Amino acid sequence: MLTWIEAATSTTDLPSLRHFAQHLERDLDAVTAGLTLPWNSGVVEGHVNRIKMLKRQMFGRAGFALLRKRVLLAP
């Protein structure tokens, strides 16, 4: 484990930093993989962002059928 995470976990002066370090320590394998592996989920996040934007634009305007068409047919 990294020494700064150990130091931050044991501190009492900065509770926010302590909580961040505890959560980072709990998920250290995932954080390490995310920072070292060449793969990412950028394309998926882009599609999710596009769908959420379409959903916000369509809120209260029409039913699910039109929203579905816009999601499937939008570039």
C-alpha cells in the first residue's frame, strides 16, 4: 500500500482526507487498474451523455415511443 494513503487514513486533523483515503484503500485494485490499463469507458460514457441530453430535451414533450426513436436514430 502507498505510504501517503496510510498517513491520510490515520490522520485526525482532516476528516475529509481520511474518508477519501479510506474509500480509496477499499477500492485500490480498481483505482490501480483504471490508472494503469490502456482501456477506458470513454465511448460508453459519451453515449450515456448523449442519451441523457436527449431525455432532458424530450421531458414532458412526447411519449416514450418518440424518445426511443430519437435515441436510436440520432447521430
